[in-house]
Amino acid sequence: MSSLSPTLPQEGPPQLRREVGDPDLTRAALGFARVCALAPGNARHDSEPMPPAPVRLSAQDIHALPAQELRQVLDEIMVSKRADRGLLALRETGLLEVIFPEVTALVGYGEGEVRHKDVWAHTLQVVIQSIPRLSLRYAALFHDIGKPRTRSFAPDGTVHFLHHAEVGARMFEKLAKRTQLFNEELTEEIRFLVYHHQRAHQYEDSWTDSATRRFAKEIGPALHNLMALSRADMTTKRKEKRRRFLVQLKTLVTRIERIQEEDSKPKALPKGLGLAVIAEFKLPPSKLVGDVLKALEHAVEAGELPLQADFQVYVQFVRDNAARLGLPL
């Protein structure tokens, strides 16, 4: 037996174990997976075969273990450098199939006959490419669970997974409720990342600042985790495609930071000044009013006017500079 194998408890009669369940067998399986996950080496370039699993668990064995104890070891495995080998070990013992059947449904599941990609292998790679942050690693594990339920083929043979992110998010909600392994806060963090994991892929340079601002507002404080998941989700071996996508993500983040920096600056003019100008000079809503406000902003930037002053300060400036601003005298 490999040195990775933990000491096993006595199994006892198989009939009794199937009916009652033995939590010590589950502890042994978890210990095996934990040792695999913490073993030294480079997960991305590791061809070392997995050691044989020490035990094959029944559902009763797994359910006999307190959920808190199970979750503690799962967390440790998920944030380890070789989480992929830990997950492979959990699958070999049967534990993964019992607690997360939505994940094991990805094993051997491809994305079409012509352009085949094993979604399980992709998922493992996304996990280890993700920053070892708990919500992010779990989101990586669950991000594609909606694919088996949404696969369709176009007449030309191309494969599609329409709305798999939304379907996957709903599946995860049911999974979290069923397993009771995640608290409310972590459940929402994971669900949110699964639901939005493709949003950054949709970014194009043609987005307006308003569209970019709206995206950042919708994603909110999850922005850094979502960007990290998007980077990890790029598993193509085509270097140029990967480079273009990473540049696209960096451009999006830089643009959001620029817009947020600009938005955080105090506005030059008080809110509602446009209506005050319209009322004071009996102007219809028009481009002329917009030009007047832009001229006032420039005057503030040039130091001719104070920042966020009373309406009358700006109204008087407009009156004194009516000809310069193109207003009818």
C-alpha cells in the first residue's frame, strides 16, 4: 500500500456497515484525500498516478459523519495546492458521488463529438488555477454543473450550453440546501459567482462607460473574485487565444478602476442646476442647456467658479456671460 494511505479501521460485517454506516471509514477516506491534496509537487504538470483508494464508501458511511467534520476536511482539500488530486481521491472513494453528484455527472462528459473537451478535466484545472480562496475554489468546482442539462447541437454540429450558468446556480442552491454544508453567506457567494461566471467573457471594447459602470455595479464587491474565476476558467492550450482573453480581462478591470476613480471625485456642479438654468432663462430642454452646463464645469475646473456652490452663483455667472455662452440676450 502506498505511503499516502492512512491507517484503516476495522470494517466489520458488510451487512451491518451498509445498514448503519461507519463514520471511521469516511474519516479514513477523507484522510487519504487530504494527504493526496497536500503531497508536494506541481499539480499543473504532474503525471504521477494516483495511489489506490483505501476504501469504497457507502452513502450510510458518509452520512454517519457529522457535516461539520466533513466540511472541515473538504475546505482544507479545496484550498490546497493540489486540490485536483484531493478531488480525484474523493471520487475514487465514492464520497464525491454521494455528496456532490452534480459534479461527478461531469466525469467523461464532453462538449461535442468533433470538438471534445472533458468537462471534469476542465473543472479540475479551473480549481487549481483559481486563487486558493474558499468561495472561489468552490465556485470553480461548481461553475459548469449546469452543462449536462443544457447541451444542445446546432444544425452545423456546433455545441451550445445556453443559460448553463443560470441553471448551474439554481442547481447549486438545491445542492447547498440538501447537503447543509455551506452557511448562508458562503452559499450566496458561491451561487453568485456560478451565476455570473461568464459575464466578463462578454466584454468588448465597444462597451460604453455607462455599460461598464452598470456591469461593475451589478457585480459589486464580488468583482475581484469574479475576475479571478474568469482568468482560471481559461484552460485553452492555444496560447494566442489565452493571451487575447487575459488582455481583455485586464482592459475591463483597468476601465472599471478608471471609471470608479472618476465617479469618486466630487461633482463640479450641484445636482439640479440644469433645471434652475432652464427656469431662470426660460429655456427649453435642449443641447444649449447641456452646453451651458459644460461651460460652467470648465469654469469650475479653471478656477473661475467655486465647486458645489449655491445655484445663484452659477446663474449669475451665466447672466454675466450670456453672449459668451450663446444665450439670447
